[in-house]
Amino acid sequence: MIKKMRRGQTMVEYAIIIGLIAMALIGVVTYFSRAAAKKFAGATDALSSEEGSKAKSAADSINSSTIKELGE
């Protein structure tokens, strides 16, 4: 009986750890998304100046509310 309780406790602990890691990753992605968008826009600009200027203007328009609305 004690082994079953410990196994269940371990599974809950793993679930909590995975949840915390997921929340941290969401925070990091949200924080760095604008910088990443600007890097991709720069790479696009190197390939095509017309498309690159569109990508740069789109990257400049990114703000925290835009990122939060992506999943909706």
C-alpha cells in the first residue's frame, strides 16, 4: 500500500515539474518573441528586400497584447 502511494506521489511531482517548465518556457518565448521576429525579418530582408521590408514592419508592430492573442 505504501509503494502505491509513493508511486502516485511521484507522478504528481513529475506533473508539477512539467507544468512549471511549461510556464517558464511560455514566459521565455513571450519575452524573446519580438527579438526573434526581428532576426527573421533581417534574414528575410537579406533574401528579398521587398518581402524583408514587409517582415520588418510586421515585426515592429508586435507587442505583448499581440502575442497573448495568438492562441485565440
